[in-house]
Amino acid sequence: MDYFLTEEQKTIRELARRIAEEKVLPVRAELDEKEEFPWEIVKELAAADMFRVFIPEEYDGLGGGCLDLCLVTEELSRVCCGVATTYAVNALGCLTLIEYGTEEQKKKYLPDIASGKRLAAFAITEPTAGSDSSNIKTTADKVDGGYLLNGTKQFITNGGEAEIYTIIALTDKTRGARGASAIIVEKGTEGFTFGKKEKKMGIRASITSELVFHNCLVPEENLIGKPGLGFIQAMRLFDKSRPGIGAEAVGLCQGALEAATDYAAQRIQFDHPIITEPVVQQMLADMSINTEAARALVYAAARYVDSGAKDVTEYSAAAKVFASDAAMKITVDAVQVCGGSGYMRDYPVEKMMRDAKILQIYEGTNQILRNAIAMNLRKRKART
């Protein structure tokens, strides 16, 4: 289908696809097996200016929006969702800075992120704060010279590899979520260390680690925006980033559909390729339908975000939920089409099925996001 992309967007998409096929594809099984951070691929993405896509032009970026980021993420996910997660979370890590940072903060950090010299990460999740993000316990007490951080962040993507972290911590414990603030913490700051590196079911090329803060002193100028606005900033951030998770799902759907179709066309049973069997044809047809439906919704949601609209929560959540549910179903069906071979690590659909599950969980579980969508429906009904 023609989604009326600009020439620049088409170029970005084609370049991302070439990197995925030429650089990621040959090593994706090895990265998954070794649970190894893809530094060589990060360098390739940086050399191709892929990290500039989502950075404003005045800070050495290309000035692209949510849709541009989704195009790159989709193409990387078509080959490896782990690599795509590493890339997309780098954008997540600096979006709060882009939206709410001071001019000095932006000039200090964004050019390095744009060049790929330094990676970024975002940290809100804690042992007691998963779906209930407001239940964070990490504190940032105001002291002479800045803020003193104490606490632990859990399940942080790019943890230990990134250089720049946006941390959501309580600057006023008495106000709960309304006392949370966003603070930049650089790797190497005294009192900031890394804990457990998680061993995951899927997206194993993406590193997930604990962040540990013990009397970590951060300069006052590292506060992003005003004190007490961190939780609101984070929720608005997720509204704008969730189409990116949808794009991961769309890429995964496309990759699984292609792998299953190729296998079905080559696999001979009962003297003919199994793609001629009506039951297999129906499965592939449904996979194709849901892939295109997910892509259309994700692109539409991304464009809505880029329009500057403020009421994006419902549509951003819908794109993430629909696409990630489709990815889970399609990857399971891809394994089924490939049969016993699909269950083996020699075939990519086994990895794709493992990768798909996290898309229904991170940046808001699909159950929580359905609640958010329903809440919007109730609000609209109450106004009529």
C-alpha cells in the first residue's frame, strides 16, 4: 500500500532496511544466543545517521517525527526485534529532554546522541512500580550542590551500555507521584552503579539491567523541567512513544509472514508445497491482513502524534495494543506453519515468537492500556 511517505522518509526506510538485511541478519542468531549488545550495529546505524532521525535539526539531527522513527524501528524489527529495541529506547531516553529540557541541556547532550557517540536510556520502572508507575520509591533529595539520588531502577533497557539516563525520582516524597521529577544522570557519576543484567526470554540482543543509586549526587542543572512534573512528563512521553512499540510489532509481523510464506512455498508434503493447502493459505492470509491492519493503525497514530494533537493517549495505546497482539498471534502461527522446523533455533520464527511477547508487556501492558482506552470512551460519553 502507498502510505504517501515523503521522499526523505522513503530514503530513511530503504537505508534502514539495507542495514537490517546486510548487517543485522547475518549476526542475529549469534546476538540472540550470546545475549550480546550489538555495538557493531550501533556503529553502523550511527554512520548511516539513523540516530539523527529523531533529533531536532538545531541539535545536529534530521528533525524527523514519530513516523520517521517508526519507519526505522519497523525495518530493524523485521530482522531483529532486539536490535530495534536498542535503537528505539535510545530515542525514548532523550525524548523528555527534547520536549522539556533547557537550551543548555539540549546543546550539551543531543548532538552526541544524534551522532551515535553516546546512547540514552529512560528509567521509571522499579521493583514496586511496574504497571503502577506512580509507586516509585527512588528519591532525589535536594542538597547543597544538587540532588542526592538513592534507590533502584529495574528492567532498564540499554542499562549499563547507555551514557545518558533520564531518571524519574521523587524530589518530594510527601506528594507521591506529584512529587516526582525527571533528572539526567550520566554514566560514571559517583554513586551510580549497575546491578543485575537480566536473562530474558526474547529480545536478547537488547540489554536489560538494574540501575543502582547510592548517595549519587547530581548537579541541580540536570533537573529536566520543573520539580514535581516528572510523572506527567513520563506519561506524555509514553503517549508519543507507544506507536514505536507498534512499529516494532509491525516489523515482527512482516518478518514472520515472510519467513512462513517462504517455508510454505518450499516445504513439500503429499507431493506438493504446503502453500497449496487451503488451511495454510487461510493462515497466511490472516497473517497478511493483520500485518497490514497493524501497519495502517501504527502509521495513522504516528501521524496523529506528529500533528501536535494533545489527545493522543487513546490512539497511541490502540496502535500499540493492536499491533503487539497481532505480532503475538502471527509469530505463533508462523511457528505452526513451519511445524517442527519452526520450533527449532535454526529457523527465525522461533526467535520471533519469543521476541513478540515483550511487546504486549513493556511501555504499559496491553491490559492497562485497554483500561486507558476505555477511560477515554467513558469521558467522551460523559460529555455528551
